[in-house]
Amino acid sequence: MEAEAMQYLAKGLMVLGMAGNAIGEGIVCARAMEAMGRNPEAADTIFPKMIVACAIVESTAIYSLVAFFVT
């Protein structure tokens, strides 16, 4: 029973990790949109950086998802 309980605990922590990634991605996008709203001339340089940052954050969420299904 203890091994099964630890597995459920690990899966719960992975879900928290995925939720944290979702919050982080929202913050990244919100700040980038805010920056583009304040300085529209810089939107051409901010937007690609925002996409790369969101991809990096999303990759961490995918790692958590894979680990969730592997355990």
C-alpha cells in the first residue's frame, strides 16, 4: 500500500507542476502583450521572443505530462 500511496503522491506533485507551468505561461504572455501595448514599435521583436518563451514553458509541462503517464 505504501508504494501505491507514493505513486499517487508523485502524480499529484506532477499535476501541481503542470498547473504551475500553465500559470507561468499565462504570466509570460500577459507581460509580453503588456509590453507590446506600451511600445507597439517593439512588437516585431517582442512577439518572437514571447513565442520561444512559451515553447520553453510548455516543454516543461510536456515533461511533467509524460512523467505522469509513465509512473
